[in-house]
Amino acid sequence: MTSLGRGDRVIGQATHHVENQPPWRVDVNEYDLNVPLGEAVRTFGAGWAEDDLLEAGRLVGSASFQRDAQLAEVHPPASHAHDRWGFRLDEVEYDPSYHRVIGEAIARGAHTSAWADPRQGAHVARAAMFMLFAQVEPGHACPVSMTHAAAASLQDAGWISDEWLPRLLSREYEPRLVVEGGKRSALMGMAMTEKQGGSDVRAGTTVGESMGGRAYQLTGHKWFCSAPMSDAFLVLAHTRNGGTDEGLSCLFVPRILPHGMRNVLRIQRLKDKLGNRSNASAEIELDGTVGFLVGEAGRGVRAIIEMVQRTRLDCVLGTAAGMRQSLAEALWHTRGRRAFGALLVDQPAMTAVLADLALEYEAAMLSGLRLAQLFESGASDRDVALRRLATPVSKYWVCKRGPQHAYEALECLGGNGYTESFPLARRYREQPVMAIWEGSGNVIALDVLRALTRDRDSGEAFADELAGTAGASAVLDRHVDRTLSLLSRLSGAASGDAAPQARRISEDLALAFQASLMLRHAPSRDAEAFIAARLGDERRAQYGVLPVGTDAAAVVARH
């Protein structure tokens, strides 16, 4: 008897002699196959990281890693409020597969490598590593992202920085909260949203009473607490000191207090989410919970603003990673499936859809890596100004495009795509969260409008960025002129008149940013097709309607 290899099909009956299904998409190198990503990594200054990215690409493309990604999804975490003796435990138990997935990501610095080794290109390298892991299993990317972002808010936080930053930079992964001798590594979460308000964080009712020094005792609740088994959280609360209201403050809340006792963080229940099931999101109560002030009392929003910018960047990167998975699965299927006498990938209608999906992915990926470059250590004043505007602009548009992109790719697989046995059903459920987390569409669009009207440097830096490709495309030039003209009118309008145009200006700026990046960094054929499809007179909302004359097969072949 011969042994069967992976992908071999057992033919037990004549009814199941099947030759027209592609093999399993496993044991591939997700970095090596992603030609546009490799080109962008080198272009944006992180070519030195390619050996590590190639190794990670082999790992996340392996059958064992993909199996863990699936197991973590079908075996969701469970909440344990009490231990066997009835004492409060407030822990979440994850499947071992989840621990293997996140452990591999932490070992490769997908969380804080850019902080640990801040050389030129470090943030681009970290962004690429983050995308490789998020492409295959998005749930673990939440605590990975929050740990990366929280490090920005803890850079100048006194003893918290001294004690906790080394743990955040560690590449060890220890899932237990309590370890004899103390933990050498840590992950961070955040708890901002309350029942009274999501993005309107000032509407929250959680309060903190001063205990002396920088310690406060918190009372309240949080309606969404992602990754509740994180070692510490950044929390917003209205603080008081001696009866005096200080305003909304940011506090560092560890699960284990400095003297070794458990802090009070009561997990009420886990959310039944639309998207990934591998990572838990919880409703929690704070009842005498100890938190330590980060930044100045009453300046909580200012304390977390750099963290928010980075989590918004990771929303762009996470969406782009999902687009890459969607595209890769669609390409794999259509290159291995025949219909009506030809491979699906070679049939013109399908080729056009695949090419359009590829263009969307590349524009999103370039946006993400360009943004990551703007966060590099030693960024110029112009880069800082540009990222203040380009980050919410990209977050708004790229994350809006994610769900439709996932659906169109899912459709390429036909009925297979609609089943949970294939990854695109999971991806279709997951993509909407990126447009909601860290500010849903209206919130982000209004942030864009505020940045444009209150921060002239950001608008000028954005215009300078677009000026780099002026004259390269008449279609883009006309779009930029219209956008800047609208911007000029909105800058002098009353807020009530400008707000209804917030989404329009955000979309227009995002498309201009993407088109400019495609002109600079993608093949001219691809850039011209993207610009004509998104900005030209024949543009259409649906995928697969490319301008006449587009060499769709050449676009697809590059991916």
C-alpha cells in the first residue's frame, strides 16, 4: 500500500473521481510570492529585513501554521470568571493553536521590533512582518498592534517606562498572567469604549479617585476590551483629586499590581462578534481598580494620540493584509480550475476581475508602507505633518474598500468561497472591523476635516506629496485640482456646511494619495490602469470593469 501525500485524493468510488479542483494552498512562501510587497519593502528602505521576511513568509505559508489559524478560529476562547473555589479569576482560556500563532509573531518582532531596533526602515520592516502574519490569522494581530502602538504612549512615563517597556520589547511570549519570579515579557491592550459613547470618549462615566501620587482608584465599565488577557491596559477615565475634577485622563492599568496582587478587572462576558473568533473581546467592570497616570491629568486624549495614530495605521496594514489573502486565494483557485474549456484565470471576464483586485491590493499596501515610513525614527517635521493627515485619510478609504474586495475575491471561488472550510468566508466577516475600530467612517472623515481646517502644515505637506507626480498623469492632475479646489472652499465654510462633504474630501484625498504612490512605485501599466479605473471618466464602483485596452493578464501575472 502506498502512502498518500497532502493534496492526494482518495478515490473510493467512481462518483468522486475529481481532477478539476486546485490543490490545497499550503507550503508556499507568502513573502516570496508577493512581488509588489517585496519591491515596496526595498523601495521604502527595509531591504535589510528581507531574510527575516522570507523566513516568516515560509512559516505563515506552511500547512502547520495555516492549520493553527483554522483551529484558533473554530475553537474560540472561553471566559472563566471564578476558579474552582469560587474566587475571582477573570481569565480567558485560548486554544493552544492561538498561543502558537501569536508566539511566532512575537518571536519575529511583529509587535515592537521598530522600537527595539530603531534603525532606518525599521517601521517599514515591522509593517511588512505584521502584514504577513495578519494575512493568515487576523485575530492575534489585535494585541500585537496594540502593544506596538502603546509603546508610543509609554515612552516618557517614568517608572512605567522603565519597568514595562523592556517587557513590551521582548520577543518572548508568556500567555500566563502570573509567573513565579515575574514575567519578562508583556502585551498591551486598551479599554476606551463605554456604553455611553464609543468614539466620543468624553461621554464615558468611568471615574478615577486619586490615591496619592500618580495612582488612582477606578470605578466604571468598558463596553469593548479587546484581548482581555493582556498584561496591562491603557484606560480613559475622568479623574478627581481632593474633590477637584481634573478632566479626562489616561491611566495605565496592569492586571498584576507591583506587589504581586491581582488588580480588579472583572470580565462580564465575551462578545459574540461578526469577525474573527480566535481573539477575545470582553465587557469589563472596574470596581476599585488601580491605575497609574500616563501624561498629565486631564490630558488623556493627548496622551493616547500617538497610540491612536499607530493603531489606525495598523488598520490600513491589516486591511491590506486581508486584501492580499483574498487576492492570493482567488488567484490560486482560478489558476487551478477549468471551466468551459479553459483555466478560469485565462478567461477575459475573470482576468479583469483579478487584475482589478490586484490593483486595489497594491494601492492599499503602498499606502500602508508609505505611512509606516513616515513613522520612522528621526522623521522630519514634514513627515510628521503628512502622517497626521495621510493616516486618517488612508484609514478611511482603504478600510472602506476591504469588505467589498473580500466579497469579490470570495465570488471567484464560487461555492467553495462561501463555506467556512476556505479562508475567504472568515476574511469576509473580518474585514469590516478595520473600518470600525479606532473610529468608524464618519468619525475618521470628520478627523480629516479637522486636520485640514486646523493644521495648515498637514494640508501643505499632503499637497507637496502629490506635487511629486504632477504632470505624470493628466487624469490625476485634474483630480488633484478638483480636490484642492474643494478643499479651499471647505476651509472657509462653516462647520455645519463642511461636515456633509467630509467623506467626499477624504475619499478624494485617499485616491489621489494612492494614485501618486502607484505612479511612483508600480509599473506604469498598472498605475495607468488604476488611475483610469478609479479617477477616469469611465470609472465604475464595481470590480472588474477596467478601461478598454488594459492588459489585465499582465497585471495578474505580476501577482
